[in-house]
Amino acid sequence: MTLKKTQLDKNKLNQIVTEARRSQELREQSYRGQALKLYPWVCGRCAREFTHKNLAELTVHHKNHDHDYNPADGSNWELLCLYCHDNEHSRYEEMRYGSVSVNKTSAAVATHNPFADLKTLLSNKK
């Protein structure tokens, strides 16, 4: 009985290892796998460094926002952390749909001056 169980365990283990290797090869062929091989594991905006422990937080950003354009030289990719990637897409959406213009400052101009009469009040008190 132990021999049969050991044989099954070895077969199951071999199947798991084969599946893991196949998955790793597919990941390496993806544009994310290619970008991780090409570039250092550092966010292109905030310069945060990544290790194997937190590599899931590093994303591949398509510079021209076209996810179908994936040249092998990586010229359309940059590695960004989750926060910088989210910020980049938010800025792109704001620019694209016009809610906030990136080139214009939309700060409101203050028209009320609470200290306008301060000089006259102080000079009248004397």
C-alpha cells in the first residue's frame, strides 16, 4: 500500500512541477514578463525599488495607452508602482475627458481681502 501511495504522490508532484514550469514560461512570454526582464525593478516615477516579495505591486504601463502595441524592445512600456500607475491613468482620463486641463491652472482667484481696511482701522485708532 505504501508503494502505491508513494507512486501516486510522485506522479502528482511531477504534474504540479510541470504545470508550474509551463505557467512560468507563459508569464515570461507576456509583455509583463518581457518588461521585467528588460528594466530594473524600480518605479519609473517615484523610484521605489521592488523585490520578489512585492513585485506584484509593480505594473507595466503602456506609454501611448495602447495595450495592443507591444514592441519587443519595450519602447512602449515603463514600470510603475500601483500608485503611480493609477495616478497616470487618472491624469490621462482627466485630460481626455476635459474635467481638468493639465496645461491650465484652474485655481480660483480670491476676490475678497479680509485685511483690506486694516490699515485705515489702525490709523484711525491712533
